[in-house]
Amino acid sequence: MYADREPTTAARQQTLKAPINCTGVGLHSGLPVAMTMRPAPVNSGIIFRRLDLLRGGATEAQAAVPARWDAVVDTRLCTVVSNATGATVGTVEHVMSALRGCGIDNLFIDLDGAEVPIMDGSAAPFVFLIECAGIAQQDAARRVIRVLRPVSVVEGEKVATLTPSSGSSFAFEIDFASAAVRRQEGFVRLEADSFKDEVAEARTFGFLQEVDMLRRAGLARGGSMDNAIVIDGDRVLNEGGLRFDDEFVRHKILDAVGDLYMAGLAIVGHYSGIRSGHALNNKLLHALFADPSAYEIVEEVDAAFVPQAWGRPRLVATA
């Protein structure tokens, strides 16, 4: 039936069907914050909006902070973005990871403070909110970034790499001295419900002995065992323990998914991280976009129009 025709129907961009809100605390500021996710028009991308600044007299442009790689201004234990007038939003990686995992292309994220609420330290609460609001397809083709050749950044023992692939996949390796963590490897393909099932519930983690130092630096003031895995020496202190035996490396994958979605479009390629973090992930995007021969922007073909015999969904070049 399909032997003589090629698929031509592009996947559609997506946003939410309706606004949805939540409240929480900022992991690093320790301050309460309210957040509302609102539908956005096609080709908007993900844009944070500081409502507190608007109430203080800022213009819409001054209060809008784009979720983009070239807007990242700080990567100490989280990813922070800023606009041209200095408005910032911190700890964006978990909600960005959920948006990538759920296939949301366009969204306004309204905040009454300078940090996304940490919720339980994972992306699962944001996935829940997205599912409650519902996903709406939009009247525009989805564009993605296809990796054409390997790009890598290295800092000592830390490595982050993007290589060509027919789909989007993430691999990560970590190695900590603590027996509670040790060496872990993880891999996930972002397809169907794999993000929700394998990645979203993995929580951020930290070491008890570092808490005082972090708080003196103005970080982790809102951290607790309600929103992070806390490790003391070789023990996990959280009642109930871990959600996965390898929850630590799964969370590093979660972070990488969010950090790479700062590209502005989903990346079709394979990411590999070895002891990488927010800083190196952002440097990887800088390296990718510094070389126009390393990538191209294409339209993603809707999987519903790709017969089983053709394998994975194709990509169609676009101007």
C-alpha cells in the first residue's frame, strides 16, 4: 500500500490546551514561588515571564526571559537564564526536561519570583501538570536540530558529546567516592513514554557535608529531604530510600535532557556525558552552534505517517 510513496506530513508543534499552576519553593533561594504554564503561539519556544517584575513596572520585554543556550548566565548547581535587561530565572532544567520529554514546543511560564519551584526534586510533578492541562497540536510543522557530525567538549575527566543518530538518546556515566552512589551508567531513548517511565521521577541529590558551604554561597537554601536525595557518607538519609537503584545517574540524564532543550528546538542525535554537568552541557551547545556544518534544522515527520517497514520516523529538510 505504501511502497510507492514517501511520507510528507510533518509532526505538528505542540503547546498546552489550558493554563495550569502550582506553588513551591526555590531550591537555592528558599523563597516561595508560584508558577503558571500557559499556552503560547507557534514558533514562540519556551519563554519565562517574571510577573513580579511586571507588577513593579517592567515592560513585557523586560520581564520575558527566553529558555535558550545563549541566555544562560550561571551553571553553579543549576541552569540560570537572563535577558538583555538582567532579569533572571534559575533552576530551569527540571521543567525544561519535562517539556522536552512531553513534546511541548511553545509555552509561557509565568513566575512571581526568580526561580522555578523545585517541587520534589524531579521532573515528575511537571509531567503531571502537563498531563492535567492536556497537550494541543498547533497549525505549524515541528522543526528539530539534526546532528550531522560529532561535537565534543572535554574538561579533565569530564566529557560531553553529541553524535549523529536517527533518534534522540542520552547516555551518562558518573563515578563518586561514596558507596551510596559509586559508578553508575544509564541510557534512555526519548520515545513514546520512556521519559515519564524511566527518567522523570529521578530526584536531584547532594551530600550532607556540603550543605553549610553551599548555603554560605547563597545556594541550596530551600533544599531538604522533601526535594532532594541527601547522602551522608555512604548512606542515603531519605526515609523510603531511592526510587530506582540507579536514581543518581537517571537524574543526571534528566538534567542533560533539560540542558540540551535550551537549544531552542529538540535535538535529534545521541548525547553522551561522562561526569558532565550544567556548565559542560551548555558549552556543548555553544560548540554545536559554533560549527554550522555540525547540524541542520529539519522538519520532523509525524510517526503516524511512517509505516512500520520504514523504521524510525524520518526527517525532511526545510529552508
